[in-house]
Amino acid sequence: MKKTITLLLMLVTVMGAAAQSQHSNDIKQRLKEVKLQELVYRLKITDQQRVKFVPIYERYSAEMHKVMGERQRTTRPKTSEATAQEMKQRMERQQQGQAVRMKYIDEFAQVLTPEQLNKLYKAEDRIQQKLKARAHHKKGKRADKRSRKENRKLHADTN
């Protein structure tokens, strides 16, 4: 009986983790799609251009993701040396990102007009900033909600 319960608990835990991972992947995929749609809209890409642009942009995006990596949530470094090391790593990733951008300019130039090409990276940066601001805003709301709960609890304890 204990083995069965233990096995069921492990199964539920694994299934929950798998579902959460799938949900996270679904969200990431949806964000990529929305970002691409926004770029197509902002750059006023025609249907004919879109057929050529999308595969190039998907390769570019995957390469940028590989170079820049996932944003890691870490605690702040405790020493100046650790901070300096983190800054160097961030700058190296930025340099690698610039190299990827330069690599793809010629490919994008074969598909986009000069006007669209000039707007491409600016539009991409703006979209990325919007996504970060939105994530930061949601994170702030969660923190505010926790603070309100803590204040209510503190207030209830003092009464």
C-alpha cells in the first residue's frame, strides 16, 4: 500500500512538472509567434516578402536565443569581482549578439526594402522592450499582491 501511494505521488509530481514545462514551452512559442506577427505588421511586409522573411527570421531568432540564452534569475553578486565577471559575461553575449545581427543583414537585405531593413532591428528592440516591461509590470503586481496580503495579516495580528 505504501509503495502504491509513493508511486502515485511520484507520478503526480512528474506529470505536474511535465505539464508546467509544456505550458512554459507553449507560452514561449506563442510569444515568438506574436513577436513575428508584430514585426510583419510594423515593417509592412507583403505576403510575397513574408514567405522569404519568416524562415530567415526564425533561423536568426534561434541563433540569437542560443547566443543570448535565457535570462537567468540569480541573486546579486556579493563581491565586486563577481559583479565584474557578470558584466564581462553580459558584454560578451552582447558582442556575440551583434555578430549574429551583422551576419543576417545581407540575408534580410535580399528580402526587405531599404526602409524595412532600417526599421527591422529598431522594431525588434521596441517589441523586446515592451515584452520586458510587461513581464516586469506583472512581476510588480505579484509583489504588490503579496505585500497587501502581508499587510492584512500584520494588521489582523495587531488587532
